[in-house]
Amino acid sequence: MEFGQNDFERVVFFEHARKIAEENYAKNPLDAENLTRWGGALLELSQFQNTTGSVTMIKEAITRLDEALELNPKKHEALWCLGNAHTSHAFLIADHEMSKSFFTKAAQCFQKAADEEPGNDLYRKSLEVTMKFSQAPDLQLELQRQVMSQQGASEGSSTSTVKPSKKTKNSELKYDICGWIILVVGVAVWVGMAKSHVPPPPPM
């Protein structure tokens, strides 16, 4: 898969974040903040894998975020990030019923995050979008088909960048929603790392 400069920089940044989190975990496995950053970095990196690699990274992200929530069940950032992980997983599962169960888990996570921080518009918006998918199976199936198709095309070509279909305005909206869900995870991890004063990755 071919990356643009922005994609390359994101991969470098989040791979650095993942390594730092892994090192910190070895020193202190009971740091919920670090586990949340680790899960978020894995979720971001999952976007740049083939379908199998993506699912594997998402599952690892879910494991780390579950660990964070075992330590601090009210950590709204981890709840919200876990909701995004379940949403991402849902888009990569061909079985409709299993996919639906992940959307349900995502909605539960977003609801808990919103309950912990009622004034957070991002949490409420995440919940609204996920509820729309869980209540609109046709939309869910169509977007899932497009995501799977894009992943399949990416796996089959190492020399071209796959671009989302632009057949209709609805199609563009679906990609906007999917992209928005994933993008905000990156923003959250980025802010979290800035707060923890993690140094930037060395220049290439």
C-alpha cells in the first residue's frame, strides 16, 4: 500500500507512541493513562494494515483499553476510545450479526463515556452516529461492503493508492462518517501524548 507524506508522518508518530507506551507498560503496568494511549495508537496504526493485520491490531487495542478500564472503570477517554475500536472492528466483519454486536458494544461504551462527562459533545456525537448505524442495517451493510472492498483492493495492489468510491453523495457521507470516527481517535491520542510531554519521534 502506498502512503502519502501525511500518512507516513502519522504512521511514524503513532508507531513512536506505541513503542513509548509499551516501554512505559514494562515499567508500570498499572498506568491507565498509558494503556489508553497505547490502545489509541494501535487503533490509529490499524488503518494502515491489510484486513487481517487491521483486525489483529484492533483486538490488541481492545485488550489494552479493557486493561485501562479494569484499573479505572470511569476513565471516559478509554471508554470513548474503546467505542471507536468496536466500531472499527464492526466495519471489518463480514458476518452481519457479529458486526451488529460490535456496534452495540460501541454504543454502550460511548454512552458510558457521555455519562461520565456529560458536557463532551464528541462523546454524544459518537453515540449518535453509532446508534444510526445500529438502527439502519442497510446503511451499515453498504458502508461495510465499501470498507471491505477498499481493504481488498488495497491488499491486491502494492503500487496504487485506493480511493473511496464517489458514486453518490450518500457514499461520500458514509466515508466522511467512517473517517471522522477514526480521525478523532488520533486527535485524542495526540493530545494525550502532548499532555504527558512525550518527546517527538527523531527526524528521519
